[in-house]
Amino acid sequence: MSEDYRQARWPEPLLFEIARSNASKYKAVTWHDEMSYDRESIIESIPKSLLRENLNLPEVSEIEVIRHFTRLSQMNYSVSTGFYPLGSCTMKYNPVGNEEVAMMDELINIHPLQDVSTVQGCLEILYRLEKLLCTVTGMDRFSFAPAAGAHGEFAGCLIMRKYHLVKGENRKVIIVPDSAHGTNPASASMAGFEIEEVQSDNKGMVNVEKLKEMMGEDVAGLMLTNPNTIGLFENRIKEIVEIIHSYDGLLYYDGANLNAIAGIVRPGDMGFDIVHLNLHKTFSTPHGGGGPGSGPIGVKKRLEKFLPPPLIAFSPERGYYFEEPDKKSIGRIKAFHGNFLVCVKAYAYLLRLGWQGLREASEISVLASNYLLSKLKSMEGVIVPFDPELPRKHEFVVSFKKLLKDTGVSTIDIAKRLLDYGFHAPTIYFPLIVEEAFMVEPTETEPKRELDRYAETLRQIIKEAYTAPENIKKAPTNMSVNRVDEVKANHPRTITLSWKIYTKRIKSKEEGEEK
């Protein structure tokens, strides 16, 4: 295995820096030249503080734009570039066919304010997708309003709160495992709950005895990922459900890890009352670069009335239409109707796979995870936390605690060095219950040779840690940007989010130097 990967490194300026007057010879056609709107009355309706004489946009030619963004893309990394084993994120390859479907004129040239009679096909897609998701999860109804997974969690927590309030109970506590995704306690806190953390047992699963002690009349419910972030299936799930339900609490299923069990076992059959899904994970719609995502929320029948609108219904007389939300609904949580085109891609994905294909995808993801783990756990300096002989599901966690003690090379050093070989770093330092955690999720879309290449690369890096640790601590060296000061990079005064902020800081600096 040789260090033969080199990422493009262009001295690429910002568009504002290469802008020039009269870069384009094309006449700019303004919107009011082409449309019949009353421009003056529209302008009068806009608050004066929002009106601008001109837009501060760079003027560049077409070739300059193309070269600029092509060069930037060459300095980027994606699942189309290489292996992206980001644990708990399911960064699987997204078939081009799904993108082609979502780019159909009939789907991209619609507006959410159109009359429902003009978008019957679009509503039918959502209606049919809802039925498929209910079948996959064992839920009875879904809302597509949430924009992403954490948004779905938030909606689920609001449903928990409303459910108990309707009963006349103001329950204040939600329990989350100590291995939970960080969004779980954050979502519950935003919904007004206090968070209590239940410890994991010595097998890396929920400590059921501790859960029994924590459960009481003030507990609204439990948020749980199954399989959990260690990659282990909670084999005492029936006991967990009975404990929560015995106090009329609700079970919330974090769908981040559904890729391990889709088509095999359903959260609804386990006893969960609420579930959110990450369409941008399990159902193969892109979620890099901050979105767009989609986190539909599903519930059992007794909770249907609490769902946020819009909900799609059908009748022979009316066709497909939006239901009026029930008075018990938590209300709108997003403008319009959710991220529609992401839902289209998920629908295309499910239609292509079918039930058997969905099951096979889960089985292959679990196989890939255990295959890769079998190679890593024999390597020097690698520890498998909890029971190393217990099969993992779609992801696994190893610890480099011993490697750090032996060589001074940490998990983040290993992750940075992987970049030099053309691999995206996995999730590191999570879950928090594992020291020097290194969390890998191969997904089902990677070929065996890529898994072998990844394992062999890690073997070489670990060998290097014992022989030349100073090389690893300088990594990455083959990227467009070398190792950064991560604390400084996350400081509010360092982050520059726009040209406006940049110019303001430059001006402030110049004025300060003049003084």
C-alpha cells in the first residue's frame, strides 16, 4: 500500500476577487421586462429597510465561473470520490437514477401554493411513499414536514409532550442512553424536557436495571437508537418497552441506524410509538454539504392526531388532498410541505429495490461491517470495546487507547493520516462512552476490494505509528489544506461566512492600523 493519493491544490481566489466590470456581454433582462406584474406596487409593499439600489454580486464570465467551481470540486471529497465510512451517518452511494427522476420537469417546475388539483401526481408520490414507510417501520402514519433527522426528533419530542398534556399531565423528563446521538438530548431539551441519562451495561447496551430505577410518573418517554451507536442490537428491547409503557411513557425510535435492519425487523413491532427516518441516510438521498435532508416522522395510530401538517389523504371524490390538521396537532414545524424532491428520490430508491432488495441492502451493510471489523481487531494497538466476539450490525467502534499509550499517536492522528491515502476519515471520539473511539460504517455500496484496501491502509498507518509517529502527527500532507488548528478554526472570530463579513473585517483592521 503506497501513499499515492494527491488532492488537487489550486490557489483559487474568491469570485469577488476575480470579478471585473463588463465581464459578460450578454444583456441582463430584468424580471419586470418579462412579466406583467405591477413593479411599483410590489416595491411599495416591501419594507424600506430591505430595499437595495443594487446587488453586491461579482460579475464574471461563464468560463470563469465554470473553471472556478470545477477547481473547487477538485479540492473537495465526496462519496463519488472514494470510501466515506462516517459512522452513524450512512454515507452510501446515491444512484444517479434517483437524481434523474427528481429532475423531471413535472416535479421541479411546481410551486407549493398551486391548487392541489394541479399537483395530483406529486401528492400521489407522497401518499404512496408514506404507505411504503409505514410498511418498512410498522408505523401507521407519517408526516413529511421535518427537514432533517434532528428536526424529526424535535417533532417527536413535541408529540410526546402534547400527548401527556392532553391527558392533563405535564411530564418533564426524557431518558436517553449515554451512547445516544447528541441530537437526542438536544432535541428533547429544545422541546422543554429535562434530560436524564441511563448508563450502558458492560455489554454496551442499555442498563435495564438502571432504567427500572429511573422510570417514574414524571418520565415522558425514552429516546433510543436500535441498533445502538456501538453497533449492537438491544437484545432486551422487549423488557425496555414494557418498563416505559408500564408508566404510559412513549418509546421514540431514532432512525439514524435503520440501515442495519430495514426489511428485516420493524421498530413498530419492537414496541416503539414514534419514529423518525433519515431519508438522506437509509433511503439513499444525498446529505453532504449540509443538505437538503428529510426526516419524516411516523407514529402509531393512537398518536396520529398529534402529527404536524401536511398530511396527505385520498378519496375517490376529492383525489389526493391535504388533510385539515387535528386540534391536537403540534402544528406546523416548517413552511410548506417538507423537502419534496428528497422524498421523490427515496420513493425511487424503494421502488427500485423492492422489499427483498431493501433487506439485502441491510444484510450486506452488516456483512461489510463485520468483515472489516474482523480485519481491524487483529491489528496491534486496536481494542474492541465491550464483547469483541459479539457480532456488530451496520457499524462498529474500536478504540485506539492502547495505541495512544504505546506511541503517542491519537485517534485524530489516525483519522488525519487516512486522508493522505484518499479515504475520508470515519467518525471519531463518538460515542463518548468509548475512549479514543474510531467509528466505522462501510455501508452496502462498497466493494470488497475497497474494504480490503481500507483495512490494509489502516494496518500500514498503525505500523507507521510504532515506527515513525512524527509523520502521522503532521498529517495530512497530500490535501489541498494541511492540518488546521481546529480550536482556532471553530472560533467565531476566525470563521468568515460571507464576503460581507470578510470586507467588514478588512475595513475594521485597516481603520485600526490607521489609528
